[in-house]
Amino acid sequence: DVELLESGGRLVQPGGSLRLSCAASGFNFRTYSMSWVRQAPGKGLEWVARISGNGAETRYADFVKARFTVSRDNSNNTLYLSLSDLRVDDTAVYFCARRTVAEDRWGQGTLVTVSS
Amino acid sequence: SYEVTQPPSVSVSPGQTASIACSGDKLGEKYVCWYQQKAGQSPVLLVYQDTKRPSGIPERFSGSNSGNTAILTIGGTQAMDEADYYCQAWDSSTGDVVFGGGTKLTVL
């Protein structure tokens, strides 16, 4: 079965940095694009970033403004999202998802809280 | 940037048909998919490429997309269908995806 397990979320101060991980199993990870999607408390889904299977192509939502970086390690079946210059409104559950013609499998999410 | 809009809430009686709209400029020229998210859970893909269902999704979930509006239709709505529903549009020219704000479905 396809499994995606996010980790790395925690409380961080404004301006701080964090790296989220997503461990994938049950599918040929290197052949799939992967996405990050976030959801602020009580709010809707917001697409964050996407990376191609070989890592050569990345795409980001406009609001990211070079603060976030998506990367992957295909030898360890792991997706990453590096967050920097964090703001209070970056507080959200961050989901990783496998991307085919849509985000067809999702992890359970990891909570990032940005607060002083 | 491109935007799609959904009604915040829709109500339906058990056994009836629910329709949830998603609107955007020339949305019919883009691929739309739909997700269901129950409270405290991760989203689940219900419909992709406007009308297609992943394996395991009941036939009573169906989608359409034309003009400026995509519609998710839930036939024979059940209490278990109470959830938030999100549309997502994919712009093939830019590769960007955008989510609608979500619609809370209440089965009264």
C-alpha cells in the first residue's frame, strides 16, 4: 500500500527555519512527482510546491517568494520542504502528496506553528 | 494569479442529490479534480480530469466541467458524505494548481 509519512513540524519563532520530511513507501518513488499542500487551522487547502520525479523541475506557489525549497532524495524515498523566514501566517498542517494527474495519495500531515 | 470559487456551504437531505459548484474564468479549458476531506482526516481524491473516478470511489460521485463552472454531483447522499469538498484546477500551460476555498456539505 502507498504510505506517506510527514515529520518535522514543531513550534518555531517568527523568522525561524525548519525542514519537513515525507517518507514514502509502497510505490516507485522516483517515478512520481510530489507535492506539498498546506492547511491553516480551520481554513482550506493551499498548494505550496511541486517537484518532478528526478528532482530537476520544481514549481512554487506565488506566496512562497523564495522562502521555501522543495527537494527529494530518491535513494531514500524521501521528500523534503525547507522553510525559512517563517511568518505567523505560515502556521498550518503541511501535507505531502503523490502527484499523478492529481494529488492522488496524501500523508497525514505535520503541524508547523509559528509563534513567539 | 488564477482563482476558483466555491460556495462556503451546501445542505442536502439524505437520499437526495447534492451539487457543489466551482467557478473560474474559462475553467472548462482546464482540468478539474475534487477532493473530500472529513474532519480530522487527510483529503481523498474523488474525481480527476473533470469526470474520472479513481478506483474505489463510488459511482454516485461524478463530475462535469464546462464553460466557467465545474460541478461535483453526489447522488443518493448519505450521512457519511458530510465533509468539506475542494475543487482543484490545473493550468497545463504553467503547471500551477489552485484550490477552491472549499464547501462544507451538511446532510440534514
